[in-house]
Amino acid sequence: MSEPVVVEVGLGTRAYEILIGPGLLERAGAEIVKRLPGARAAIVTDENVAAAQLQRLKDGLAEAGIEPAVIVLPPGEKTKNFEALQEVVDGVLAARLERGDAVIALGGGVIGDLAGFAAGIARRGMNFVQAPTSLLAQVDSSVGGKTGINSPRGKNLVGVFHQPKLVLADTVALDTLPLREFRAGYAEMAKYGLIDRPDFFAWLEKNWQEVFSGGPARIEAIAQSCRAKADVVARDEFEQGDRALLNLGHTFGHALEAAVGYDGARLVHGEGVAIGMALAHRFSTRMNLASSDDAARVEAHLKAVGLPWRMADIPSDLPDAEGLLSFIAQDKKVKRGALTFILTHGIGKCFIAKDVPASEVLSFLKENLPA
Amino acid sequence: MSEPVVVEVGLGTRAYEILIGPGLLERAGAEIVKRLPGARAAIVTDENVAAAQLQRLKDGLAEAGIEPAVIVLPPGEKTKNFEALQEVVDGVLAARLERGDAVIALGGGVIGDLAGFAAGIARRGMNFVQAPTSLLAQVDSSVGGKTGINSPRGKNLVGVFHQPKLVLADTVALDTLPLREFRAGYAEMAKYGLIDRPDFFAWLEKNWQEVFSGGPARIEAIAQSCRAKADVVARDEFEQGDRALLNLGHTFGHALEAAVGYDGARLVHGEGVAIGMALAHRFSTRMNLASSDDAARVEAHLKAVGLPWRMADIPSDLPDAEGLLSFIAQDKKVKRGALTFILTHGIGKCFIAKDVPASEVLSFLKENLPA
């Protein structure tokens, strides 16, 4: 295979590399042994990914003499709960893995978040390797060390910061993704352009079809996204400041996901983010922060690639504006009661707005909810 | 009240103070507000401690205008499990506490470990305050940031490193401790002398009766213990090296606790550590590392203060030597299959022994198990 693209995440003693390219699962053993000589391993995956990718990873590990324990979970967002966490931790301990051994997450964001959390708490922290198989996981959730599960009170409210030692983003795995899931990951790619890389957003507007069809443009877009995320994470690992910019679209998006009860048939995470980004731009227009041309440009691009971009695109009923606002207020990006949003002065000009009046949000939601 | 003794834990951006003295619960609000202005709070405690100390802490918080949420759990080691962890996390989220608010552990080691773990994972890490009410918690578990729960596969196998922002060791709380529990905490005090402070061990041999009866000698002994622990933690926060010295007596001790099913009626943690320390010294003698006079001195002191010091002191049956060894091998202080013990060249001369042959341990256990 050709050499993968390498993106460094500069975190001092916790620095690591993201490798991006086709065929990385087949060489997983060699890449792991290079960084963690002598380590044993447990793979955490879900039933769907296991069917498509598990044998490739096992073969890749076997070449380096690693015979992993394997923990297979049901697919879907509902697996991000305390019971599954306990099951993974117990599986890792049952395999008698030690701190220096590796927990490998093979799957999308759900598996990465859950397995990373388990690796962060089993024996108070074990080595962790991400092998993301969805676009969303490759460009977002596998990078940066945020791990966690959902609570009945909200999404990702429980977790730890636990950086991986290595990320293996095998682009072959993307070839079997359903189009809807690819699109959901694409929303997070577009997000990096909208936050602070206007040139990348413009590039996506021109090249999105090639990104969708595969080949060099796709690898380039994944690498650009990982670089964008790595830059933010290196500046602010524990989300004391700038890292919150990555939440563009997420405050509205999380509230919408909670409102549909995390029902992936109605709304998956990346779709919530897409609608949330469009709403954040439209809300910025309403607050006289940005021109409505920019909001329209965001909406048009999301629509062009086939992503939902307004609340009316979510099948069936949503709560009313007050109901949505209470989901927003429970979101963890709240500080002493003030509502924090990522708003924008235009494409690539996002900023953290810490004192957004709830009354303005409420009026905005009322105007934008479908009748 | 008189000014408390202050011990600094030097951890850079995570540095904090341990305050030691009578009446600290009554001034908890003032001390917390000084460090976390504007913070709201949740108290985590158990039924026994709540009856004796909760009102004192609530009054102390009320003076600073803090009205805490209160989460009360059943007392005992069995509470250190996933279900109780989930209950505490949910209670904290239900109170709508944010990252900058404080989870306060009011109780012994079980409550501190559990509440600290919950604080470490709720919203990916909230502020945490320790208000230890047992001697063991004041001299050991409340200092240094180790948090966790037990697994059916072993003690403290699941957890995180999460440093408190403040430790309030109110010595008034010790006056209502049962003697057996005070003794258990004393074992951890003696441990610091045995590890690398021979003068402190000699001081305890002379002054232990005053430490037990209360007054200045007790506060001095607690402060010396906290200083000893803080020194080790500052050198090695994440247990990559020296911190393992604090496990003196714990490898044998954990195995014995597991062997009795964590039944506190038969063996509490500090008692396990006492027997474990005596065994570690006696095993060091058997390995020709230390003189048997030193082992005898340790045994004599533990016996003098009324602590168990040999396996025969545990009521009712234990597993056989093979059974105990398998509990030892599952203990987390294992690296790539080799057994790691804290052994000693004499009083105050402990070291980390990484390649202890299992066969030697097995023979030693056979010789020392009661017939």
C-alpha cells in the first residue's frame, strides 16, 4: 500500500499521530508494536462493524503476533450507556490486560467514545488506540481525547479526557458506509471550514462531489479536518477556552438529538450538527452579527450535499420552543446559568458567545420551528 | 478555633492544600468560597457519617451562602460499585451542577473514592473537595487524587486520577470513630514511617498512645503522614514509578480483602494493610533482603497498638496458598505477568521489586497460612 498521510497531534508527553489512508487495518499490528512494544490488546467493536472489518483488523494484529480479546456490542447510540461501559471494562479486566496493554476501538463515534472511556477508567487508565471506521469518527470523534457516554439527562454528560496513543483512519472502511452516514460525517468536515478555515469551506463547496466519490480529494479533506481539529486540541486540551469552538452547531444539535430521544432513524449526530450549524448562522444573522448571505451560503451547501439544514427536515413532531430550550439549558456547555453558544461574524469567523439571553433563543426557536 | 495546620500538595496547576485541625467542617463554606468563588455544591456521604457530621458541614456551607444538594449512600465497602457510581453521577447532574461547581465527599475512604470518581467523570471532570472523616481517609485516601470503585475481579480496578481542589481534615470527626476503625487508619500512618521515614516510625513507637488519645500528637501525626504522601504524589502523580511505594502492604492486603469477599466484619482495608506490611517485611527477611529483627519490630508495633499482623488473626477460613496467589496475580500492580511487590531492606528502606518469582511467594504463603 502507499504510505499514509500523517497528522501530528502536538500534546507534549501525550502527543500522537493520526495515520490516514487505505489498508491501515492490515498493518495495525506493525503500527501498534512500533509504539507499544510487547502490548497485548482488546478490540471493542459493534456487530455491524465486526461483520465488515473485524477480520481485517485481527489479521493485521496477527501479523505482529497479537491475539486480541474481542468485545462486540450492539450497534447504535443507545449503546453509549453505563451498562455497556461496565461490560467493556469487565471484558478488558477479564482478559487480564494491564495498564501498558491496548484497548482498540474499531468502529464509529459511539464505539470510540465508549471504548475510550473504558480505557480511561480500567486500571485508572490504559493505552488506547482508535481505528475509526466512519467518516465522522475519522474527522472528529477519534481525535482529541474526549470520551464518554450519554446520561438520561443529556448527551456525553459522563466521560473523561483520555488521549489515544495512535489513530488509524483506514479509508477503505468508508467504502461500505451508507450514504446517509457519510453525509453525517461530512457535516463535521464542513464545520472546520465554518469555524476558522474559510478557504477550506470554499474548497468543499467546489470539491464536495469528489470527496463523496472517494480518491485523493477524500483523503485530503480528512487530513485537513484532522489538522484543524488537532490545532484546536493542542491549544486547549481540556476545553478551558478555544476548544469550545468545536461545538459549533452542537448546542442546537444536541438539543434536537435529545428531543427525538436519540432516535437515529430520525436524526443522527452529524445531521443534528448540520441543522445546528445552519441555525447558529441564522441566529447570528438575527443578532446582527453576520450577514444573511453567509447564513444562506451555509444552508445552500448543506442542502446541496443532501444534509438536513432546518428543523422542518426532521421527520415527525418536535417539542415546542420552551421544551427545546430546556434541553439546551441542560447541555454541559453552560456556565453559571448563562447560555453559551458558538456564533459567527461570517464564514470562518466563529467565536464563543457566553451571555446569550435565553429570551432571544426562545424567540428564535419559535420563529424557526415548523408550524 | 485555632488555625489549622496546612500541608501543600505541589502539583503545579493542580496544586492544593490540605487543612488539618478541629472545626474545619464549620468553616468549610469560607474555605471553599476562597478557592472556588460562586461555586454551588453537592455533598456525597453515607448514612452513618450523615448522622454524625452532615449538619455540621451544611451549617458551615450555609454561612457562605451555599445550599448543597445531598446524596446519601449505604455505608461500607460494597458501596464502591458501578450502581452507586451511576447514582452519584445522576444526583450531581440532577442538581444541574456545572464543571466549576464542587462535589464534596464527606466520609471515609469509600465515600472519597466513589465521590471523587463521580466528580472525575460527571461533565468530564468537576471540582472536587475532600472532607475526610476517618483517620484512614485523612492520612491516605483523601490525598493524591486516586479515585475508584471495586470490580468483581478486584479492588480499585476501575477509576481515574482526579485531584481535589481542597482537603478539609476535621479532627473533631475522629472523636466519634470506633477504635477498630481508628486503628485501621493508624496502619497507613505507620506505613509512611516504614517506607522511607524511619524517624517517624520510631516516633510512633514512642508516641502512639498519645496519637490514639487525641490532642496535638494526633494532629502532628496526621500532618506528618499527609506531608509524606504529598511528597510521593508530587514526585509521581500518575504512578509511573515511586508512587508504587505507597502500595507497601497492599498487594498482600488486597488479596486478603478479596479472599474474605470484602467482608468488613472480618477484615477492613487498614487491617489488610497491617497484615500485608508485616508479611512484606517477613517475606523480605525470607528473601535475605532485611534482618528478621526489623520484621519482628514491625510485628511487635502492630501488635502493641492492637492491629492484626498475621493471617491467623483473620477470623474464619482463608483460601489456600494457590487461591491467594491468584488474587495477587489479578491485582493491578502487575506488569506483563511478573509479580511486583514493595519489599524492604529494613525499617524505612522500602523499594519496588519488579520480578518477584511467583514460586517464592507461593512457598512463603504456604509457610505463613494458619493450619
